[in-house]
Amino acid sequence: MSVVLEVRLGRVLRAHRERLKFTRAGLARIARVSASSIERVENGEVSATVETLRRLCAALDLAPWSVMREAWAGHDWAERKRVTREQAADKLLSSHVKRRSYAW
């Protein structure tokens, strides 16, 4: 995800959290995500993992796709890199395999 989108996603999540009058600590308890992780995502310092985004959206009663759509709104599509389905699948698979350690 580009830095611009990370920042926008963080702003969207922060806006929804503040709309519901949640503190980061309160949201962290509900979503089972650390408050420092929420802070870093909201500030655009890190990309939210799919699981983190899913947990935050569930706690905020939002659909993850709607949050992503809101973050993409107004984004300059010309600067978005085109990726084929095969490239996306390879990237997803390689990142999934790196995070898992299999004991055979």
C-alpha cells in the first residue's frame, strides 16, 4: 500500500473511532489490538494487516471494504501501480508463507 493510502486509511479509522467517542485504549480492548498499533495505523506509520483491519472494522461496526473505499476516494488513480492477478496472488502467498513457521 502506498504511503498516501496508509495515511488516508489511518485518518478514516481515526474519524470513525472519534465519531463513536472511543479512546484508543477502549478500541484496543474491544478489537484485541494494542493501543500502540492503533496509534501507528492511525498516524500512517505502518500498514494495517488484513487481520488488524478486520478486527478494527468489526469493533467499529464497519465493513472493511467500505473503509478501503473511503480511503481510496479522491485518490489519483494514475499513480496507482497496475498489478496483475498473478502478481497479487504471488505477493499474498509469499507474505503469508513468511509469517508462518511450519513444523514438519
